[in-house]
Amino acid sequence: SKTIMGLVAMAGYLPSIFFALLAGVAVDRMDRRRLMMLADVVRMLLLLVIPLAAAFDLLSPALLAAVAFGVAVSAAFFNPARDAIIPALVPREGLVRANSLIQTSWQFTMLIGPLAAGALLHHLGNVPLFTADSGAYLLSFVFVLLLKPRRERDEDTEKPPVSWRELLGGADFVVKHKVLLPLLLITALNNLFLMGPA
């Protein structure tokens, strides 16, 4: 059903909208490496739900939408933490090169990912492919675990509770710097068109 596919896809898009502000504050306040590892563990476990549900004949569109939503929520926290941890991993003079490598790897995966998925889908089938995907998040967890970022903040300093004013600070910044709004819209549309066919 195209409607069901649309609903599942929407469940994967909504968290980036609803949790963007909260994720930004969390990345600034929490240990970014631990946040990334937590996101990987959550995504790994969520994807394992699909083959388990299929084994017990419990798989349904609602379950798929719930898993897609949970995976997208985790990604909403993982991605900004990944970007924000880069300055703690490389010296200032290496930031441009590091960001270039990350962008290149992203474009490379956009090309190779569908090809690999097609090959794995042919050899493994629909449901086992989610098990393989879960294993990929386990591998990501291991790689993040091996990261040794420099200490970025005084972890003993007590942080005040998150306020609505702090959550809306990002939106206020965009309003004050109007040149950012078109850039954000272009990025959002680009992501929508890139992810839509998937």
C-alpha cells in the first residue's frame, strides 16, 4: 500500500523536525561520545525487533512505523553529536580536511549504500537484511567507543535544567540571522528528495 509506505516514511522524517531543538541542547550539555553510543545501541535494538516480530508473526505496518520513528529519533541526536565532536578529535588546522572527508564519505555511502542494499536484499531477503543493518550499528558503536576525544568541558560543573528559552534559542538565532533560513530550507528539501526514494 502506498499509503502505508508513506506513513512509515513520514515516521522516519518527523523526528528531525520535532527533536532538532532538544537534540541541539542535549549535544551541548551531554558527553557527545556517550550520546552517540547510546543512539547506536537504541538503533541496533530497534532494528532487531523486526526479525523477532517476523519470527513470531507479529510484524505489522504500525510496528514498522514505530521502529522507523525510534531509529529517526536516535539519528536526530547522533548526527549533531557526530558533527560537534569533530573539534575534539582533530586540531584546529585539520578541521577543514576532517569535514571534507566526512562529507566525501557521506556522498560515497549515498552511492554505494543502495547498491550494497540491493545485493544484500537479493542474497539475504527482506527480514534478515534488518539483522545485518542492526549489526552495522553495533559496528558503529565499537568505532565510536574507540574514539578518544579531548575533554571539552568541565564535567564536574553543575548544569542548570533545560529551559524553553534555551530550546528556542536556535530558532531565535535563525530569525536574527535571516541569511540562514534559506540555507536551512534548501538543506531540508535536499534531504527530503534524497531520502524520499529510499
